[in-house]
Amino acid sequence: MEKGSTAAANEIRNSSWQKLTIGLDLGDRSSWYCVLDEGSELRLEQKVSTTAKAMREVFGRMPHSRIALETGVHSPWVSRLLNELGHEVIVAHARNVRLIGERRRKDDRLDAQTWRDWPGSIPSCCVR
């Protein structure tokens, strides 16, 4: 499936998957998200504006999912908004996620993929 395609986004919105896993890397202006289906297949990787309106438009149309993101300036309001939309939200400290904390180079797309892959093994000390 083509990353970021409109067809991929529509397939996810209209899907009957029981549970998607989403990694969300929040930025001040835009954020990256990656979506896995239950078979751990990458279904979508896209950017979204870091605004309540854009987040509602994107995540409000998706089936209820598990979304992992890191603590930061935007994580309180984004996590509340995603919870209101019916998603299970996991907020963790990036420094406790070794794959992100030890990375020498900042890469939002790679961070989103790491958050997407991480929720199954989150230690309770990292979740707030």
C-alpha cells in the first residue's frame, strides 16, 4: 500500500478491523502518525497538522484504536481529545523508550514508527 495515499486513508476509515495500533509523534506545527492493522501490516503513514480540528478530522474517522505518543507540550490536550474520540491512549516518556532516547538524529517519521511498534511492551513506570 502506498504510504500517505488517499485510498489508504479511506480504507482505514471504512475498515472493520477490530483494533488498529497507531504511533503518533507530536510536533509544534505538524505531527507524523503510522498505522498498523491487527496483522502488524503498515497501512498508512502520514502527516497531520497539530491542531484540534485536524486531529478530530483524522482520528475521529478511524475505528477505536490504541495510540501511543510521547510526553510533551501537546500531549495533554491531544491525549484528552483522542480519549474523547474513543481511542485508548498511551502517553510515555521518550527517555524511557531506549530506541528514541538514544537516537543521535531526530527523525519524526522514525519516531512515529517506534511509538507505533512500542505499545505492547510498555512498562507501567513509563505511562502517565
